[in-house]
Amino acid sequence: MDDSLVSETLEALSDPTTARKAAKHITTLRGIRGTPQGEIARVGASIWDGDRPTFDDEDALSRLFAAAWEDGLLAIGLLAALVPDGPTECLDIGLEWLGRVDDTTTADALGWMVLGPAFLASGADLERFEVLITEHRARPHPTVRRATVAMGLAFLPIPMQGPAAAPLRQRLGERTLQFVDKAQTPLLHALAHRFLRDEDATVRKAMRRLLREWSKTDPAGVVAWEATVRGGLPKMLSAETKRAHRRV
């Protein structure tokens, strides 16, 4: 895979208006090209149909991830499409990329599309997961913790969203995909316990999203989890668990 050609393609599809709009809610040292989300998805699907990457292209994928913001989302999507071929390898690559994430959208995509699915496909051992999330909870960078919380979205029966999902959709020939058929309750319980009192606003928002989606698909699981929380929930999160109580 020629990562420089991919970046040139994304740049050719960019426009200043899209760049200005994106810059209003995305801050990243890698810069923003202004490539529309739909074009990122289209390019990702096209690459998978043509010059699809393999694990031999790890360096090219890494360079693509480190380029502009749009390039990073595309790199995540291509890595996500490789998870069926080597979940352990994808998890290791994703964890290496995690240290370079500096915006919430990329963190969400990496956690949901790569880290979560790769962990599930590599065995989903609860003890191993607790070690991972305990380590990441102590990381000082909020985007690392945000991506870790976003892993939980892969543990829920909800359809993938965003341009990073395009290569895997193309690989499987499906327009709508979800990683599991039912909520992975033990993993969700462990994750929610570790991050329910995180002090960073972006991590708290990720927790709120996770609880909202969990409440839609497994309200009884959310109610059971809340009953084990000592000292009550932060107001932002209790608003979401109330939805679960109404659905039980």
C-alpha cells in the first residue's frame, strides 16, 4: 500500500469549507485537510477493493495514521478490516497508536473499531481486560482513557458508525455491522467501574455515551451494574441509568 498516494488522494478531495467546519470541534497537532467524511469512507472502501493492506504494510499504515486527521481515521478503518486476519497483531498495533492520539474523534474510532473488536477476537479474557483497563486508567492523557472507554461500544450490539467502518463493511459485503449479538456484560461492568469517576470532561462524556447505548440494548445489565456502585453515580451518568430503570 502506498500511503503517500493515499494522503495525496485525501488532499485532492479536501476543501476549505469542510476544513473550517471540522476545526471548530477538532483540535489535533496533525492538522485537518478538510476531506468530507463520505469521501474518507469511499476511499477506504476503494483501497480495500484494490490495493488492500496486509500486515506487511504495518509501517505504511503507521505513517498514514501519523499524517493528517483524516488520514488517521482511514488508517484506523484499514487496520479494523485486518482484525479477522490477526486480532492479536491488530491489538498490538492499535495499542501502539494509542499513545499518539490527541483528539476525541480519533480516540473513539480507535477504541470502537480496533481495540475493542481485536480484544474480543483475541480471546476476551476478563482478567486480561482488567489488567489493560487498570493500566490505561492511570494514563495521564485523557485521549488514551477516552479510547479505552470507547472499547465498550464494541461490546454492545450496536451498528458501527463513521468513515472508519467503511473498509470492514466492504470486506464483509455488509452495509450494517455490529461486533456482538448481545452485550458483553462482564467486560462492560469492569470498564464502567474503572472509569465512572474520571475527572476529565471528555472521558465523562464517553462514559455517558456508553451508558446510553448500554441502556438501550441491555437495561437490566445497567441496573445490575449500578446496584454494585458504592457512593452513587455522578449526576451525568445517573441521568442515563434512569433510562435503563424505565426500560426494565
